[in-house]
Amino acid sequence: MEKKAKIAWLYVIAALFIAVGLFLVVKKNTYLFFALPVVLGVLLLYIFSLDKVLLLTAFAVPLSVNLKALEAGLAISLPAEPLLMGILVLFVAKMLYDGHLDRRVTHHPIAIVIYCMFAWMAVTTITSEMPVVSLKFILSRLWFVVPAFFLCTVLFKNPKNIHWFIWLYISALCIVCVYTIIHHAQFGFDGDSAHWVMTPFYNDHTAYGAALAIYLILALTYVFLPGVKKSRRLIIIGVVVLLSLALTLSNCRAAWISMIAALGVLICVLLHIKFRWVAAAIILLVGLFFAFQNQIIDALEKNNQDASGDLVENIQSITNISTDASNLERINRWQSAFRLFNERPIFGWGPGTYQFVYAPYQMSKEKTIISTNAGDGGNAHSEYFGPLAEQGIVGSLLVVVLVVVTVYCGLKTYSRCKNKKAKVLVLGATLAFISYFVHGFLNNFLDTDKLAIPVWSLAALITAIDVYYADKEEFEEIKE
């Protein structure tokens, strides 16, 4: 009788749900009620299986759509950011309840750099030109970093979760690639349409290209990962072909450069060239650039090849700083960032404020057809120069320290790893991380879920392998 009663209640509840749903559709013309089971399902995952929410977020990020609430001055990416906010709230509650997180993670060099970055953000928020904007910036950065770095490091104690997290993002990204290529084909694959055919999933081709570069490197990593079945390897090769095609059609020159840089580091690793020699070579090149910058700029100004739909012409246009509007607009934003920095070199103007304050710092001779007098065109187009204007010299140096420490930890872990799977994965993650921060010279996306989740999860992967697997012969779940 008890079993029959439960079945009867199930039918009654289902009938009520359908009746209320139909009433709302017919009378109120709304379908939102039918989302209730999905919402309840996600809430249950938060309570009983937070790791599944993290994996769900990995799949949701590439498919999320950005909605702007201009009246409130806010923008939110649905459904990814609400999922990340929920994870952050639960994490804080857990820390207040038992305060436990693996000390090997919390005391890891990468984690320490992250603490320093947030501490300096807090300081520069106090001195900010727009404290409310800066506070919103810190909160949004928290709900990216906490789930994607601290919780993912714990999630990655199980190697299966590493594979799931990476491939759920790649699966969703492949859906976006197919959509974008089909959409692009309707415009004859011309260069202009390549800038926006990935909307509404990515706001432009540069963010899309940055994500493609990261996950193309990770997909290639799996091609060479030991122990992968032949049938799966063939599927992975198919994914590599799709991502390569999408990256080529994206017309994102910064992403192409980032892939070349990652390849250069890979060659150095395979040739066993020490990290200090690579770092010294980079410092030397930067020094030579500043020593001969006038001669270099004169040479670059002779290039008048603009970006186009032709691949060769696009490559040639990378160094065009005389007529290419995209390149010139970057220079305009960078020059504005330097002027903002010169006025407030220590504390900057406050996290997240660049886009609201740079307008008066543009010069007429540097403006392009893309520039606006109101200065509402977005950010500084650099992960290094943006913090320089917003958080002063310390903010910019902390980004450099983050890159150096993470790459150093990645390469050091690669050399220490005893297991080949862990070795290949940490190298792939390090190269993907490098690709983003090379791209970061020309664009910045760490204030968006589309790139923040991949980048911080790469740092988490490097940390997890360093802490849990580097000294072990086996690459299997850590149970403590």
C-alpha cells in the first residue's frame, strides 16, 4: 500500500506541475515555469555533489550568453556566472564552517601569488577613482578564481575529473565552432564577418581565438597522451582538425602568434634548454626592443598591409602599425594606459576602471576609426597594461610574477613527474597557459568567464599535478 501511495503522489504532483505550466503558458505566455525542474536539479547538485556543478560549469561556459543590464551597470553571462556565484557562496560557507583546505594547495607558490594579487586589488580599491566599480571587479574575479583554481585543484585529485573538465569544455566549444563555421559560410568566409559570427557565444573573434588556442593545445596533448585507445585517438584527431580550422577562420592574429610562442617553448623543452636561458633570452629581446625602438617602429611603419580575408595578408598585417585600424587602436589604448599610469603610478585608478576613465587621455593624432570620444570602447587590450593603469606598477608586476611562477612550476613539475600521463598533461597545461599570456600582450579577457575559467583551471591543473602526482609512479585518484 505504501508503494502504491508513493506512485499516486508522483502522478498527482506531475499532473499539478503540467496543469500549472499549461496555465502559465496560455494565460501568462511564459515558459519559465518549465525551467523549475532544471533549477531544482542544479540545487540538489550543489548540496550533494559540488564536483558535478564544477563539471557542469565547464560545459556551460562556452555556451553561455552575455546579457547586459545597462541600467544597473552590470553584465552577466548566463548560465555560467550564476553557477560560479553559487559555488563561491558554498565555498565561503564551508570555510566558515570547518575552515579546511589542503595546506599543500593553500601554501603553493601559485596560490601565494593569487593572494598577493587580491590583497593589492583590495588596497587599490580603497584608493580607486570609482570604488563601487572596483568592488564589483574584485567580486567577479573571486567567483572566477575560487571555483576555477582552489576548488578545481581539489577536484583534480581524481585524474578522471581532469579529463572530464577539459573535454566538457572542448565538447561545448566544438558546438560553438560548428555554429560559427556554418554562420561564417553564409557570408562567404569573408574577413569582416569573421569578427562577429561567433556571437552570441563569444563577443568577438579575439576571445574566441584565445579559447581555441588554449584548447587546441590541450586536444593535441591528448593525441600524444599514453594509454589512449585508438578509437578515441581518432576522435581526438578529428577534434584537433575542427579546432584548427576554426582557429584559422577566426582571423585572430594574436591567437596565431600565441600558438607559435607555445611551439617555441615546446621545442626548448624537448631540446632540454634550461628555463633560465629562455628567460634570459626573453629579457634580452625586450631590452633590444627598447634600445632600438625608434628603428624598429620606422621599419614597422613601412608595412601598409591591412587585415583581410586572405590568410597570407592577415599574417603580413600583424606588424602593420601605419594603416591597420585594429593595431592602431591597440596602440591608442596602450598609450592611454601609460598616460593614466604616469598620473597615478603607485595605486592606479582602481580595478576595473580603465574603460570609464581613459577617454580624456586619448590624443587626436592616435585615434582611429574604431575610437570613440566617449571612451566607451572597452578595456586596455592587454593583461599587462590594463593593470598598470588600474593598479599601478605593483599590479602589473604581479601579473608578470603570476606568469613566471606558474610557468616555472609547470616546467619544474614536468621534469619531476615520474608518470608519463601526468608529465604530458602538465606540459600541455603549461603550454596552453603560455599561449594565453602571450595573447594577453594584445588582449585581455580574465574579467570574463570565457577565458577566466580556462586560464585559472590550467593553473589548478599544474598545481594539482605538482602537489598530488609529481612524485608518484601511478596516475590515479588520491584518497585521503
